[in-house]
Amino acid sequence: MKTLYDVQQLLKKFDIYVYVGKRIWDIEVMALELDHLHEAKLISQNDFLHAKMVLTREHRVEEQKQDKDI
């Protein structure tokens, strides 16, 4: 799992589709959904960790974009 798209595909397997309207908000909601799947033991620890790393990286990129826009 390397991209945000990969994380979206993982969530899609559980019929979870996230679109809030702003990319950074989408990433945050995806992280919450991942936490719920992990707590319910529906995804492996490995998938959870990889997906969280991807989301963390993407969130950081979006924050940097916002900082440049200000």
C-alpha cells in the first residue's frame, strides 16, 4: 500500500466511500474509518499500519500546501 488510492481501495472493500469535499478532511475521515476497522479486527495489523502511514504522509503534504497558500 503506497498511495491514497490504495487506501481508498481498502476502504472500498468494506463499502466505505469517503468524500467530504476537501482533500485534507477526506484523509482525516479515512483515518477514523481505518481506526474503526482495526478496532473491529476486520483488517490486519500490517494493512492498518501501512494505510495509516500513507494517510499521515498525505495529511502532511496537504498541510504544507495550505501553509504555502497563506
